[in-house]
Amino acid sequence: MDISSVFFALVTVVAIVSALMVVTCKNPINSALSLVLTFFCLATYYAMLNAPFMAAVQIIVYAGAIMVLIVFTIMLLNIRVDANKKGSHQVALGSVMGIVTLLLTGLILTRGKVSQPVGGITSDMINKLGHTELIGKVMFTDFLLPFEVTSILLLVAIVGAVILAKRKLS
Amino acid sequence: MLGTYLPIMLLILVSLAFGLGSVVFSSLIGQKKFSKVKMAPYECGCEPIGTARERFPIKFYLIAMLFILFDIEAVFLYPWAILYKKLGVFGLVEMGLFVVILFVGYIYVWKKGALEWE
Amino acid sequence: MDINVAQLFQTINLNVIMPEVILSVLGMALLLVNVFVPSKSKGYLAWLSLIGIIGAGFVAVTGWGTTVSSFNDSVVQDNFAIFFKMIFLLAAGLAVLISDQYMSREDCNHGELYPIILFTTVGMMLMAAATDLMTIFLGLELMSISLYVLAGFNRDSIKSNEAGMKYFLLGAFSTGFLLYGMALIYGVTGTTRIAKIASLVVQVGGAGNTMLLIGMFLMLTGFLFKIAAAPFHMWTPDVYEGAPTPMTAFMSAGPKAAGFATMLRLLLVVFPAMKAEWSDLLWILAVLTMTVGNFTALRQDNIKRMLAYSSIAHAGYCLVGFASGTATGTSGILFYMLSYTFMNIGAFAVIVLIGKKGEPNGTVMDYAGLGHKRPLLALAMTVFMFSLAGMPPTAGFIGKFYLFSGAVEAGYIWLAIIGVLNSAASVYYYLRVIVFMYFKPGEEEFDWFTISAPVALALVVSAAGSLIPGVIPSLLLQFAQQAVKLI
């Protein structure tokens, strides 16, 4: 067992515990903070998979911006701690779904076929040229048009946010 | 591979140690004298009149949404920053267009008064 | 790693996306004009938008007959894209014309409406012109996000808020399916370019490749949601009823056509080898969609809800042409989508006029007596209802005729019969409006509204568009046939 396997196991323990805390914490703010920890674990996985850009995005966008929004939502809705009672049917449904997912995962892991990567990008290329560089290269060449359309998309989202959420318009 | 992340891991460890250390050490070596006044939420000033868990106004939410959108803009700048020498003037124009379009959004938000604390 | 900027530069032909560029720039300009020029009336923004839309239309038609791709094959200008761009521009133009009067009446006359309509149109045009999964996705998202805002545009109306929220939640969910499908297809082929995927489909095993098959069906799910086909139609009645009426008109015509445009391009270009699979699915969905739409519409009293279910049914008719996969059927879709844009937006224009503030009079019964008090308006509504019902000599009749004959050609006789039966059933609820307008005594005087110039223009254009292709269909049909030929 080399050092990265040990590290992986450590991160996985933290990821599972924090994910469990997200659903078991009584106070929604604590759940949200546990979710931040889960996001950090996911970012670590991305980094271990040689995808540092994804890791950075995971932290900047999810652990940073999205979590701010989630926390604000909780404070906006003012969910009381005691209002967070779970119905038994929810637990039953959740357990069934969980077991089914677990069985499916087991099935895929034991019986599934692993296909070979296709397309021009290989692991060697990523190791040699760098993940962020490769993303940047296709984003600014092959996917130039979608990239520019993204900015219009964000613009519409900005305008939409102001129109729908600002208290006084005009 | 993991070696490249060693500085980051060290940073996380140091910050964890510092945070935990401050709490643990101050509780270990600090004096413990409890009195009724000391246990009150504030030792001076007003008595608390209610819970701190009040509903937040929606304007926080608007700011948070705008923050996310401009945050995503920033994400696109990272790969460009790595490649800008190779992309040259062409890349500058590409990114310039992207930023200008979002700048229109920024001017809109500003003039609309969405950044003001109404 | 080197980036060959000069080579990249050669693949860029801005003329291909010139209509999109015009509308985007205009949209941004109007957004700024709206905040820098304080003015109570926003009518001038509508006219400026209209000028831009017409300009974009002229730029788009100049490319008719040519096939030029740009941005390294991520977008193309061909007859197919141009035909659909015309539909979108038409829908946007008509929606812009009927917006000002409605928005002023409902006290939500915010100038942002027009830029958002323009951006929606840009998204739809990109969907029709895209030859790359990423571009399709961004076009679709641009369209969808704008539409969520438009559906919830009337902030003071709870129904409009509900419409925006429902559309957003369900739309985001369906986008997830679409994106997952795209990811699977990318996983199988290693590329997002449609032409390359098409050349690899047979090589990776076609329908025998489960991942590809699931990817295709997941992508279809995403588009079927956008065109409001059963069983992904649940959002339609609530959203159509709650959204501001001009925006309902817009979103019933434009996005539906955009969904069909992308579905046609994908299935006919990328997955012709798997026609046996998707054709059977579309057969079932066509029957389901037509039947659910028509038979639920029969029971609706609220006219916007009725038109929402009718819009589901019309998606079903188009799926009939789609399932056949023949040139007659697919060109029928193009013809029908264009005619539907005219007749449906026309019908909504009448609803815009009749409604009082807050639309308390939204039922079919409220149209009683309109034929005597406002004969011209009632005549226009009659034309639209006849066309929607598919009666000769309207465009709706010719469109349905080609859709169903496409099915017959492909050997789907039963599908055509079910379609005709459905169409016959639908006559009831369209004629009901006409019966109320002319043959039921009404107490209302219908004197609370004046027909403003833009709405009158929209009505005249829609009525002409619903009638002329029905009388002389050959020219339009020729264009539609040329458009699908290039696929």
C-alpha cells in the first residue's frame, strides 16, 4: 500500500463521514458546513485524478459561491431546528433507494465492462501537457463559440436575477 | 504526483493546527472563573431581546446570486491566464469580448441599483 | 503544445452567425439604453427590437442555398438553419409587437423584456444552426434561462411566479437528462462534433452499443421536454397559464420549433442508422402526445390552458411526421411549425386584447358576444381557430395533410388514422370558442380595450400567415423541402 492509497482512504473516510453529517445534522447550517467538507473531499479526488482545474472549480464555485447561496437560503427560509423532523416513510424510501443504488454499484463494479478511453485526449497527454492547459486550449480554439455564448448566458442570468429578485424595479 | 500538492497540504495542516491549538491551549492554560455576569451573552450593553436566528432579507440572496455569476466569470479566466502567451493577441480579443459582454451586465446591475443596500 | 492561431482564424466565418451577432449586440445595447434613458413608456424598445429582428432576418436569408460552416465546424449556415431562424425571428417579432400593450396594462412594463426576448432568439437560432453538442447545449441553455425569466416576468402575479418557478425546476431537471445523454455520447465517440459522431455511430456498433443507445434516448428526453411531448408535458398548462400572455405566445411557438430543429438535425444526421429504434419510440409518443393533449383540452374552460393542451397536441402532430422520417413528413414539420407560429401567436394576440388587468376573464365563456361587438377581432380569432383545428383552406390543414401523408408514405397507416381522429376530436374545442363568440348572447360590451397599432399589425400578419400558405402552399412547401434536403 503506497502513500497515495493511504491518502485516498483517509480522504474517503472524511468524505463519507461528512456526507452522513449532511443528512443527519439537526441544524441545517451544520449540514451546510458538512457539505463544504464533502466538497473539499471531492476536490481532493479531482486533484488525485490529475484534474487540478476541476479541483479549483469545485472549491471556488461549489464550496465558495454555491455554499454561500445555500446558507443564505437557509437563513432566508428560517428553518427551525425542531421543524426538521423526518417522517418514517422518508426513511423507508431513502433506505430502499440507498440499497438499490448500493446493489447497482456492486453490480457495475463486479460485472461491468470497463471501456477504453476514446478520442484524442489520453492520460499521457494530460500528464505531459497539463490538465488546465488542455482545457484552455480546446476552450479557446475548438469551443470558441460556446465559450463566447457562455458570457451571454451569464449576462441573461444576471439580468434575470435582478428582475426576479430585486425589491424595487424601475 | 501528490508531491506537487505538498505545500497545499502543509498549509491546510498548519491552519488546522493553529485553529485547534488556539482553542485547546487557551482552554488548558487559561483561568476559569465563572460568574453569572460572565456567562451572560454580553458583559456590557443591551440585554438580548430575541433569538439571533431571524429571517434574512432577500437582498442578501440577490448579492449572492450576482456573486456566483461573476465568480464563474473568474473561473474562465484561469485557463486563459495559463495560455495567454500562446494565444497572443487573438486570445486577448477572445477574452476581451467575454469580459466586455459581462461588463455590460455589471453596468446594468450598477445603474439598476442592485448593488445598493436599499 | 502549440496553438495554431492562424489556422483557427481561417475556420471562423462571422457571416454564418451574423443574425445572432446582430441580435446579441442589439440586446446588450437595449439593456443599457433601458437603464440610461429613463422613460415611462417602453414602446420605443419594442420598435427598436423589431427593426433588429427584421434586419437579422434579412441577413439570414441572404445565405439561402449555401452551406457554410464556421468556428471549426461548431455551427453551420444551411437552408435548414435559415428556415428555422425565420420561424424564431417571426415568433420573436410577433411577441415583441403584442408585448407593450399587455405589459403596460399589467403594470410590469420593464424594458428588460425586449433584450431577454432577443437573447432567447439568439439561443434558439444557435440550436438550429449548431453542429456541435456543446453549442447545442449552450444555445438551449441560453434559450431556457431566458424563458424562465420571461415566464416569471410579471413579479406581482403569484401565477406568473409559479410559472417561472415550475418551468425553472422542471426545465433544469430535463437539461440534466440532456447533458447526461451528451456525456454518454461523448464517452462513446470521443468527440462532440455532430459530423464526426455521425461517422462513428456505425463503427461503434449502432443500436448494439448500449451506452450510445441510452445516450441518444436521454438526449431525446431533454428535447421532448422542450417541445412539450407527453409524458414530459406536465409543466405546460401551468406555465402557459401563469406566464404573461405574450410570453406564452412566444414560448409556445419558438422553443417548440427550436426543439424540433435540434431533434431533426440530431436524429436525421447523427442517428439515421438507429432509425428503427427512435422511430418506434416517436410513434408511441406521437399517439400519446396527441391523445393526451386533445382529450385534456376538451375539458378546459380557461382559454390559455386550453391552448396549452392544444400546443401539446400540435407537438404530437409534428411527431407523426417525425416518426415517418420521410422527406414529406420532415418538411411537413417545418411547414407546420411556421404555420403554427402564425396561428398560435395570433390566437394569443386576441387573448392579450380581451383580457382585463390580471386576466379575470380568461375563460372561453368570456368570449360570448364578441362576434357582434367586435366583428373584425372575432373574424381574426375564427381564422386562427380554424387553422389550429386544421380546416381547409388554412395553413393548419395543409400542414397536417403533409405530416399525415408522410406517415402514410412510410407505411404508418395506423398512425395517420389516429392522427386524423385526434384532429377531428380537436375540432370540438376550437369550434367552441367560435360558437361562444357568435352564437351565445354576451353581456359584455368589449369596450375596455383599444387595438394598438403594433397589436393590429401582429394580428394582420398572423391572419395572413394562417391563410395564405393554406391557399397557395407550393412556395412555402418548396422552401421547406429544400431545407430538409440538405440534412
